[in-house]
Amino acid sequence: EQNGKSGFINTKGEMVIPCIYDYALGFSEGLAPVKQNDKWGFINTKGEVVVPCIYDDAQSFSEDLARVEQNGKEGYVNTKGEVVVPCIYDNTWWFSEGFARVEQNEKWGFINTKGEVVVPCIYDGAKNFSECLAPVEQNGKSGFINTQGEVVVPCIYDGAMNFSEGLAHVEQNDKWG
């Protein structure tokens, strides 16, 4: 940062991208979200604008897609700046294992990297996929679905975390196991 503006230096401390942005996030998949004149876009490592600063908010890329916001709704753009998922969701999350959780009308579901709905927005809560399973919540209870949206573990737990190495933390009667 210099004079209230953000830019980028290389590992030698040399200015590579001048401090012309109101704010900048780190690079991910070769692009960095930058804010200019109260709007967000993306630049490449040469400082070239890849996605114009037209969004109300923008987040880093994951699996070649980045979350963007316009007029209070969220969607996704690819690394070429093409809109893959229009800004129609109330809330979105990063992609994990080819899926992202999305919220519409206070319910959560999942889309794939093509923007196709793979799990309709029917859950009260959801976490990202891990080891091909995602924790979901309905009526205050948690369970797990697979990538086809099929219930693998019914919503019988008071809480559930993501799988790691074949196991997931679950809560029942104020105890975790």
C-alpha cells in the first residue's frame, strides 16, 4: 500500500503493479480481485485487466471460478471474465470438489462448475463437499448427502463437520464423536 492505494511487488521488492487500486486481494489461479472506484474486477500478474471493475464485490478464484456480486445477488465468472453463473443467488460459496453451495430464499443447495443445479435449494444449512459428502441441515438436525444429492446419512445429529480421512465429527446430546 502506498498513499492509500494498493499494488503489487515481486519477491525482490520491485514494484510490478503500481499502487492504483483502492483495494486488492491476493492472487489465486493467476488473477487478483481489485477494487477501483467502488467496483471490483480482476487483474493478471502483468497488471492487465481481465475482468473489468463492474462488480459490487468479488472474491478469489477456486476451481477456475470466482464469486462476484451485483445488485445484492451473487454468481460466478471464469478466468476469462465470462459469466458462468448469473448473479441470481442470495449467497454463494467457493467451489470444492467441483461443487459450490448456494443460497436462495433462505435455503441452501449446490451447483456444479457449469452452473447447473445438482442439489436444489431445500436445506436450512450446508457445508462444502469433502470426500464426496457434504453436511446438510434440516429442521435443526444435520446429516450428509453425496454429490448426486442423495441422503447418505439422515439428518439425525445436532451438528456435523466435513469428512477428513474417512471420518467426520458429529454432535448428539451435547457430545461430539
